[in-house]
Amino acid sequence: MSKLKTKHENATKALHALKQMLTRDHNDEAVRDSIIKRFEFTVELSWKLYKVFFEISSHKINFPKDVFREMLEYKILSSQEIEQALNMIDARNTTAHEYSESKATNLVEEIPQYIPILDKMLNYKGLLESIQ
């Protein structure tokens, strides 16, 4: 199995698990923490999937925000979606570096707005064709 295909499968599984957790009671602290952790995993796996995708196209990119900017060049995401994706990276970075209950609650409320971006990334036709 190719590295790209493995990364795609892992990112897809992570997004599915995140979506499942979002259906649970967000008032439960353990559920909230699980949602945040799954969000972190999903974002990491998704941008790293595209890091590999761009490497195959001879574009070495090392940072998540640069990966998302390259997606604009490939027309994978629109400029508005890129802006939202960059906000998603900032949200993910915030959870990794500082934690407070109020920030956790706010983030769990924000996460659903990022699901369509993640879905679109994982279902991009050019990516899916590269996996075949």
C-alpha cells in the first residue's frame, strides 16, 4: 500500500471518529476532551496527507499553513475555505499549547464548522486519483 493511500485511510478514519464524537453530549468533560483530541488528530493527519501529495508533485512543503496555501494554487479549496482552514490550524495549535475549560468549550462549539473543509480535502478528485 502506498504512503499516500495509508495516510488517506488514516485521515478518513480520524474524521469519521471525530464526526461520531460530535454526536455525543458536549457537556460531558470526557466527551469534550475526546472531541478536541480527535480534532487535533484529524487536522494533523489531513495536512500531512497533503504534504505527501505535494511531495509527489515535487513541492516540498513542511508547514501546515504552507500546505493550505498550496491548496489554493491547486484549486482544492477556495480562498474563503483556505481562510477557514488557516483558522482551523490556529484552533488546533491553541489546543496543543494552552488549555482552559472555557477555551475547550468554545473550541468544541467551533469544530463542526471545520468538518466540510476536512470532508472536501479528503474527497478531492485529484487526491483520490493519485491513490488509485
